Amino acid sequence: MTAALRATIRQCRICEVSLPVPPRPIFSVHPDARIALISQAPGRLAHEKGIPYYDPSGVRLRQWLNVEEATFYDPTCFSILPMGFCYPGKAATGDLPPRPECAPQWHAALLAMMPKIQLTLYIGQYAQRYYLGKSRKRNLTETVRSFQEYGPKVLPLPHPSPLNNRWLSRNPWFEAEVVPYLQAKVDAILEL
């Protein structure tokens, strides 16, 4: 089922007419994955290479997680499920929002095949809006600041994009409080 589902998703074309480039669904799943990263959508560089987080956002995210590239791309450690599996195109600042078709179409089946997930990271406002629903706070800042309210298996994070440098400089508590908490959780789960 796992291989068949992955193959089906890689051929997905449900939002093709809305994309600026041909669809190239990018995700990473494995039945033994222990940490799920539910994020926005692949960027242009990720689309070109076919590798999730193959960009400066990925570098920062790996720093936050305190993991090497090999560990990050080990699908038994991390699953990577964007809200939209294909590059949505460029906006005035950053990329366009993820296409809304992917998560409802594919996430439940993919998450169901990964029973060993011990921690799910909701990265950015789109993942938080979809998965946290009414339990999220007024905005991303308040949601992330209230990270401990979401329990030991869920952690909301801002997007690691360089476009968020200003947010990070205005919210030093994130790197002082949330990042060490995140790193300790990752270390314990992956036994690093």
C-alpha cells in the first residue's frame, strides 16, 4: 500500500491548471518515520531538485532541529508533508500559498500509514490553520508562543524562511525557549 500510494501521489495532477510549472509532488513518508513535518509547499529550488527543503529554509530548519542533513532526509526519522505538494509559484513577497487540494486529498492516508510518529511539527500558518483549527490562537506569533499548550506530540513553529528574519528578531523568545525545547524533543525521539 505504501509504495502504491506514493506512486499515485507522484502522478497527481488535481491542481495542474493552477500551477505555474508542471506538477512535481514533493513529499517524504515512511512507515517507520518518528517525526512529521507538516509545512507550507515546496519552493522553487525544491521543485527544481525534487528535494523538500532544498533551500535556505531547509538550512535554518535543520539548525532549529539540530540535525545533520543525512538525518533530516532519513525518512525513518522525518516525514515531510507539505500542505501543497507542488510549487505554487511566486507572489509579490515569497511564494504563493500552498494549493488547497493536497492536504484534504492525501494527508489522512499518508499519516495513517505512519503509526510511529511521536511528534508533529506544524510549520507556518497554513499547517496551523488546517490542523489546529479553533485551538490555534489569534495569530501565528501567539500560537507559537503558546507551544506548550498543544501537548507533547504537537509543536507549532514559524516558517524557517529568510523572509521571517524580521519576525525572529522581534520574537527572541522563540530561539531562547522554543528551539531548545524542540531540540530536546528531537534528540529524545531520535536518540541522537
